[in-house]
Amino acid sequence: MKKRLPITVLSACCLAVLAALPASADTLVHAGRLIDGSSNRVQENVTIRIIDNKIYGIERGFTSPTADDTVIDLSAKTVMPGFIDMHTHLTSQSEPGSYLHRFTHNPADVAFRSAHFAQLTLQAGFTTVRDLGDSFTTSVALRNAINNGIVDGPRIYTAAKSLATTGGHADPSNGYRQGLVETPGPMEGVINGTDQARQAVRARYQEGANLIKLTATGGVLSLAASGDNPQFMDDELEAIVATARDYGMKVAVHAHGKDGMVRAIRAGVDSIEHGTYMDDEVFELMKYHGTYYVPTITAGKSVAERAEIPGYFPPQVEAKARTIGPLIQDTFGRAYQAGVKIAFGTDAGVFDHGENAREFVYMVEAGMTPMDAIASATRHAAILLGADDQIGTVSAGKYADLVAVSGDPLEDISILRQISFVMKAGTVYRHDQ
């Protein structure tokens, strides 16, 4: 397809040449209702004009096509920007027996499963994700394969291996008997001290990561006693953030306990994930520093539900899941009322991939307006990514990432679990008639 040229800059001779060229073949999306991600106003009966993989403009009414144009009829649908999930783990999925996967799954097993999980995520309407912790650097290879058109999936921004301290939430040797594996170090994402902190960030850059993820406190699913104790010292956090900035990387922080969150926020991180034990002091600190909150309510509810299944989790994990999991939704509601900046994130992989849109329902249950919930998964998520010039709203010049549903999500947010149309960068991946 040829892009339109601004006529005002063409001379008469150039206009004659242009007239002899074939007409530009555009894609016209006729949207019955449009929630564009940038305003609270719903537009009705508009045409989204797409040239190649970008949005060219929004036109009132249903524009009549030329002979070369393609029309996508969504006149009975509500159209929105492609959704963005800021906290996923595409290289794994919790299921019975999954604690044995690190002994039974080869890198190839992880890669094939990840490709399947990526397809499920895209089909659910999530055209972009952050992957916050993987195995075998699989998310980097998956991102590249998707970008090269080898497999279908969302646009991926990956942290590769999460950073931890020895025995911390993302220490890959947790639960092993001594001597079974070598003690992990910065190359494996485990650091102790500022020099190793810098080395670990540089190793992620070397591997091709887009950002840094660290585990500032204990966590629920790790084979360790505490789910909320602080696990990095101030100087280690500061070294990670400063080094990440040198490489143009943002820093996402897993944290449940207050002390670890406070240390991380003061160090200048970009987002707090989970945030279970936030209080008013933490809310004010986040607002002062401009730190985003990525809530992952679905993960909290899922681990609490699965803790009721006998033998699903090891005993020490089961106890943490029962305690921490049910608290996140209430924390989210208080953070929203306090005015903390919120970006949508689910922790998909802790629950089944493709079920990401459950998060919308839980956010609205906790008091968020449906429009704000949609904005958290579009405009605000794009801002946190640092990609709001490319994605996050239905605007001229941005990638043509669109999703659609039947009905009105502002009246019933749960219909976002029933996506019927998905376009990423101008290519249609789902269109249920």
C-alpha cells in the first residue's frame, strides 16, 4: 500500500505523475462505537482509516470505500485500542505438578508452550504485554519470533530473568538441596552487593531484555518462608536503577511488604507490582515520585482459590497464598481512591493465559469506573512502557492495534472477556462474525 502524500507540497508536474499512480488501498474500519483510550467521550459511527500498519485518521460517519479499499464492518461493535497487560509470564503456567517442571521441561518444551500461551493472549485482545521474569531467556526469543512473523502473539517488552538476592523470591535455586546446582550469581539474576547489581543489569541488557524486573520482597509462589520481607538493601536498589537508566531501561518491582516498597520507590523505580501491604504512607510516596501501581488482582484471587485444592501448592506456599492472595483487591481499591497512577497488569501465568480480562471485572468491583479500567490497559499502560507515541490510543500515527466486543463495556465490563475482533499493527488475528 502507498501512503498518501500531502498535496500542498507537490508541484503541478508532480501532481500529474501522482494522478497516474494507482489509488492508495486503505483499510476502513467502520466502528459503531469507539472508545479511543484518550478521552472519556464515546464516539459513535466513525471510520478508522488505516494505511499499512498505522492509523491514518478518524473520520465521522461510515466512509464509502474506493474500489481498492478494504472495509471491516464493526458497525455493531464497540471498538477500543488493543489492550496492554503490564505483568505476564508467558514462559510458564501454574497447574498441578508445575513445581516439577524445572526438572522435567527442557528449553524447547518451555519455548513451544510459550508460543501457545502467546497466541492465547493475543486472541484475548492483548496486543502488547510486559513479560516480567522467564526461564532460559525464552521471552527474548519469543519476542523476536513474533516480531519476525514466525509465530503469532502480542508485542512483547521483556525483562528476561528477574533479579533477586540469595534466597530471594526469584532465586532459581530455592527449594533445591545443597550441592544439586551451582550457587547462582549475577548472570543467573542473583545479586549480593552493588557491584553484582550492576553486573546483573548489564547481563540482562546483553541478553536482549527491554527492562529490568526485581523482587524487592518475598513472594507467594517461591519456595521460601516469607512472602513480604524486604530483600534488597538501599544501595543495591540504587545501583540497579542507576545502571538501568544508563541502558535506557525501566525498572518494575515485585513487592508485597511495605518496607521493600518504600525502599524501591525512594530508589526511583518505575512501577510496583502487587503492592499487597500498601498503606496511606506508600500511596503518598508513590504519588510524590510518580510511581505506577500494577495491581495483579487476578493472581491474588487465583492463588487463594487454588490454595483450597489439597496438594496443589507445597505447604509453605499454600500458607502464603491463603494470607496474601485475598488482600490485593482491597489494596487496589484504596490505591485508586487515593489517586495513585494505575496500569493494568494481571500476572498471567500464575493463572491460565488468555484469562487476562478477568482483571477488568475485579477492578470495577473494587470501585474503579469502567472507563478508567479501560484507560489503565491502554493509555496508562503505554505511558508506563514509554511507548505512548506508538500504542495505547486510537490516534493518527499510532500502530493499528484494535479490539472489539458486542455490547457496551461501560455498562457491563465483563463483556471484555468475550473479544470478537483483534487487530495488531494492521493485521487481523481474530474476527468472529
